[in-house]
Amino acid sequence: MIDRYTVFGNPIAQSKSPTIHAMFAKQIGVDIVYDKTFATPDDFVERLESFFKDPQAKGCNVTSPFKEQVSQWVMSLSPAAKLAGAVNTVIRKKDGSFLGDTTDGPGLVQDLLRLGVNLKGARVLLLGAGGAARGVLQSILDLQPSTFVIANRTESKSALLASLIPQENFIGVGLNALSNIEKPFDLIINSTTTSLSGELPQIANSIIASSSTVYDMSYSDKPTILMEHAKSLGVSNTYDGLGMLVSQAAESFYLWKGVRPDVKPVIEALRDSM
């Protein structure tokens, strides 16, 4: 009997998850079936329950726009999923119940560590206060940055996220308040979708230029507009989010199979195919 998995989303045709998990399975020498499933907000739960009627359906991934909806469907949530208010990984437990977890935060920090970016004692700026930002807060704080600032166009949204984990080194501000912060940031992480629309985050060039590393959660077949801009300003290290995509998938695979695959060859294979 072969274990089955799928990823739910809308749109979903572009998803790389089946390719990624097929490479993970080949690494460890197991057979799995991993599909992708299109759904709408109206039929998502019906399709989810239909998938899990198969006893060999052991889990699924969930992407936009269903991450919050599925968090209401599962029987229990991991601490990370509770904090994120969203789920990207569903696990069928041995007792038949369903656990919702999120692997976005671990995926981000594992990729940063793979790239040699040290967060302990670092000054970190996270741009954006949406779901992508919320999902990585705890994982970043666990690596003990000296200062962690969330900046968003609407200050109240970033302040709300900062209030979820009250710590002296963790604050939320509006984008216009960044000019009041004198010390430069070691790492800037862009969690917004500006790069997907060919736009830059609305922060001063001086803030970008003074950082040593810029990480854009978006990715494409060429450097994102933020990466190109940061390079032109003299930033020595710029990275996109392809590694995060693969690393969060590896965390999902670990939750299902108990084995954490090697992400490096998978990242390289995806990069070569783009």
C-alpha cells in the first residue's frame, strides 16, 4: 500500500510540491503518491474530506487561500499553527484525528542557516505584516536576534503581530518610522508580494544599503527586483525564497515520514529547471 498526499490550492497548476516530494521520496527510497488538488472556498472542505476517505491518505499540504480555513477543520493545532493562525500541513494521526501544523517558519530559518546567515545577536527587519510574516515570527525569535522589527505600511498591523509574542527586542512599526531607527539591520526579510508585481518595498535606499543580507521570500527564474536593487546599492548577500519553499516542504515530509531529506540537491535541481 502506497501512502498518498496532495496539496490543495487555488491556483494550483504552478505548484512545485509534487516534484519536490517525489525527489524527497526517491532520496530515502520510499514510494509515495503526491498530487495537487484545485479547490474553491465553497468546495474545499468537501474535497479535503473526500481525499481523506482513502485510508492511505496520510496528509496534505495547503496553500493560498485555504490556510486559515483548514485551521478550523483540523481537530488540533500545533503551537506554531495556533500562533500563525494558519495551517500548511495536515497530518493524519494514528488515532485517526487530524493535526494542523505550519512549516513556513522552520523552512525560512533552515534556509537562512543553510545560506550561512546567522540570526543570533543580529538585527533583523521583517517587511510586511500579513500571513507570511505571522507564520515565521516564532522561528526567527527562537534564534535569538538582538533586535527584531516588523515594518508595515499600516503600523497597527505590525504592532498587532509584535503583541503576539511580547519581548523587549521585538517591535512593530510603520514603514515611515524606520527612518528613526539609527542602527543598520544585519538582515532584511521581505515577506510582502511586491516583487511578484515588479515593485519595491517602500523603504529608503539607505536602509537597504546599510544591511549585509537581503532575503526575499518571493522567487522566480531570475533574481527578484528587490535582489537586483539591493545588489545595485552594494548589498553583498541577496537571496530569494526558493530555498524556503523546499525547506518548508522538507519539514512537512519530516512530519509525515519521520525523515528529514537533504534539501540542497532538490534546490539545485529546481533552480536548473527554471
